[in-house]
Amino acid sequence: MKTAFVFPGQGAQYVGMAMDFVANNAEYEKILKTFDDDHGTELFSAMQEGPEELLKKTSLTQPAILFHSICALREFQKRFDIKPEFVAGHSLGEFSAQVASGVMELPIAMHIVHKRGEFMINAVGEIPFAMAAVIGLDPRSVTEVCAEASEAGLVQAVNYNTPIQTVISGTKEGVARAGEIAKERGARRVLPLIVGGPFHTPLIEKAAVWLRCEMSKFEFKDGKIPVVSNLDALPSLLGNINKEKLSKQIISAVRWVDSVNFMIDAGVERFIEFGPQKVLSGMIKNIDKSVQIYSVDTISDLDDLEILFR
């Protein structure tokens, strides 16, 4: 059975995340402590005991989720001999996918996404911004809504999550107007998102420049497993290509529906999600109910899979 490994993005974090993996492997604790020593942060304590507000800080959230995802993956690989046809991740999760492919090592990836989080916040400046999830409209309709609302301020469809859920991002005025129009067009709900910036829009273009500069300090090796990019929903093994796509991804739409459909069209019948919660599993189910979907958040999830995969 052809399988894809997938990795969640920002918003899946929770206090206590990855701690069962850390408790059972001293190497994981060492990675977290070294990260904190090198960056002057409190990532380990934020993950272990919170407070939640500290863990929501973008520069900590991103390495926390990436770390959790890779711990889950590594523990899975100790028990199961399953090699995926593709790896992919949602926004931040694409960095986890690069680690899974062998493009970069975990500590380097954690450093890069920590800086990525800082860049995304610092690039905002004084512009009032907003993001919202539009539920109940197809992606094309949401794109049309944003085009119509752009007279009020920049607003774009940025996360194509499912056939009926698309996230919009931009100026506060643009997103508000798009929300009004979306409801007029039949959207069931428009949910404001609590975020630190107008992510995946040109409003944080400085972040893309800063990230490209930061990533230039590190070698991105050619991968062992094709990484399906958010940018174009196409796979690549080439480290330099993947690096360039990641720098553009920060101000471009996350084409998750297209990415999942590409993998399914290529023969993937089973998706396994690694990381906190089961966000992507729900999205994939809403994209195609015919595929098998599993998730690994905790050690108990691995125990359950051992029973299922017997």
C-alpha cells in the first residue's frame, strides 16, 4: 500500500506535547536543552508545563511542533518498516517533511523555524492585520470574494485546507470586508483566527527575505523521499529547490488540497500524520474519504497502530 507521511503546522500545539516521547528517550531531552542553551529560550519548560500563552509565541510554537512531529516519526520508525512514497507538511509542517526526507537535521530545522517565527512577527510592522477561516464556500468562490473585497484592503486566500474550508489573510479592513461578502455568498461561518501576523501574504515579504538569508547559512541536502511543496503541490528531492520553495512559501498560499490530491492521484492510499493533535487527518478526510488515515501524537497511538498493522 502506497503511503504518505504528513506533518501539521502552527496551531496544533498544546501544553505537555511530546513529553511522553521525551520521558522515554534522554536524547530528546538533550536536544531541547541544547536548543534552549543556544537560543536563550524556554522551549522545554513551555512545552512541558506552559503557560499556554508562552507556547503560543510563534518563535517557540514552530520548533515545538517540528520537534514533536519528528519524535513521533522516529518512534514510529523504530516499530514499523514503512517507507513513504511522499512526505508533505502544512506550512510549518513542510520543514518537518524536509527533516523526514533527510534534507536537513532536526537541530538545524528547529533553529530555522525558530528564526522563521521571529521573522514572521517582526515583518508585520504597524499594519492592522487579520486572518479568518471561511467555511462552506468552495476555494474558487473564496478567491473571488477576496478579489472583490480588495478595494477595502489587501486580502488573499492563503490556506486551501479542504474543499469547503479556506483561510484568508491580509489587512484588517480587507479580511473584514471579505468576511461580509463571504456570508452574503452563502458561507456557513467566518471564524476569526488568533494569529501574530497576516501570514502567507506579501504583507510579510521582509520575512521571506530574512528567511532566505538565514537558510543560506546551511546546506540543504538532496532528500531520500520526495517532498510535496505547499507552493506548487509538486514533489522534489533537490535540496536547493526545496530551500527556494520554502523561502517563497512564507508569502504564498498553502495549496494543501492540491497537495493531497496529487499524492492520491500518484497512488497513495494511506496517510499517516505525525505530530500534535489530528488536524491534518481531519482535513484529509474532508478531501477524500476513500483513503486510510492514521495519526501519531503519543506513544499510546503507536501502541494502537501495532494492533491495527498486525
